[in-house]
Amino acid sequence: MAQTQAVAELLRRVRPDVQVELREIVTEGDRRQETLPAPSDSKSAFTAELSQALVDDRIDLAVHSAKDLPVDQLPELCIGCVPPRLAPNDALISDVAGELPALPTNAVVGTSSLRRSAQLLSLRPDLRIVPLRGNIDTRIKKVRAGECQATLLAVAGLQRAGLAEQAAQIIPIDLILPAPGQAALAVECRRDRDDLLELLRPIQHEPSALELAAERLLVVRLGVGCRAPLGALARAGAADVTLTAAMFSPDGSRCCRASHRAPIDQVEYLVEQVVTQLHCQGAAELLALC
């Protein structure tokens, strides 16, 4: 609920005349966090029920972690706004090392993210990757209990949960690229609700929205869905936007990486340039391994 409360607070600040009511919907992902195959295989488990509640007019707005919102939204729905994005980095959670390179040889790292495990193995082939599931608090407790020596979690998730102090290291982007959409929130609503779209306009953060649009379009153009260990990050400036992406083999032994910059009004061109670079380096072959 932390991210929903954050959006509600933004709305209350800009529209104190509007009553904002929070309604909690427990999704399949919430109920099955310990048994889902892997986060990358089950994103819709955390969003589908919220989206259906919008279609059924049981709620007006749904707040999603943007990285969990599938690119193939229901046709009745749209992303009404993207509030300011937090830091997109991953964080190291560990009691045995203060930074990623200092993890012991053959250290056991818990993660069920293909993206994280592939990038970890590309940096440290000696690491032993084991599944680690549950919400943020559960995964931290499992590390503290010794089930594994480390894990990676999104800095933004830690911040929104009030657990930022649990991070041993904020990992530089040039070491671990985030998931497309990581650290951004997507406020979903019905396309035909002009009143809600107008209500959301003041809390839209255009640079964050532009970054998210580029990253989601990259996923569409690559046709990877959730099947590939893909890291991607767009960074919007005053006049241009840079998109960096990398796709890995599951074992981290192979990687193709691309980056390009373009004017902010040429996002489609930007994405196509990055996709072309990735395919020239064998992205299709890496996708076939997943």
C-alpha cells in the first residue's frame, strides 16, 4: 500500500477539494508470493485483478509498480500518469559484504529474478544463485536468517517501505541495469474517464513518463515479454533522452549491450536504434536460450 499512499498524498496536495479513498485489493501475486515460479514469469499476478477492477468500475485508479505492469494492457485502460520516479538502482542486502565485489568466493545469493541472476553471474561467475521469494521484508529476513548471504532489491522499493537503511550498497547502474520501469509508478485508469485524466495531470512528471514510455516500447519492439534477462534504463534530459539496454544469457556468459541518445520527441527512433544494435549483437540468439 505504500506506493498507493504516496500517490494519494500527491493528489491531496494538488487537489485538497477531492476526497481520496484507498481500497486494498489482495491480488493473486500477494497471496502466492512464496509459490509463484518467479517474478519475471508472473507480473500479471500482481496487476490483473487491479486492472479488472478498473474495467468493472469498482475503483477509479490503480497504482502499479511500473515494472510489473504488462505492456499489453486491457484496451479499455491506459496509464493516466507517471509521478516522479525514484532512484532506479538495485541495492545489495548482505551481512557479509558492504559491496558487491566484496562478496566471498562462491557466495550464495538469493534471487528469483532472471535479470538479476544473469547480471550477477556475468560479473561473478563463482556466485551460487538460489531462489528467494516473498515480499521485501520477507526476503530481507531470509538473508538475515542465513538462508543466503545476499540478495538484490530495488532501492525504490526499500525507500517506499521505509527500509532504505537495510541496503549495504546502492549498486551503480553500470554494474547492474534495472528492469524496464523499475522505480516508476504507473497510475492506471479507464481511457474514457476524461475527468480522471484531468485530475491526474498535475502529478504527471513528464521526464519520468518519457523514460517509462521508452523502456516499455523497447520491451514491445524486442518482443521479449518477461522471458529474457533484460536490463534497460532511459534517462531524460531537458532536450534529449538516452536509452541503455542489455540482454544476457541466463548463465550470464553472453551479453549484448546498446545505448543511444535522441531528441525527446524521437522516442520511437531512439528505441529502434537500440533494438537494431542489440539484434546486430545476437539478441535473438540470447532470447532463444530463455
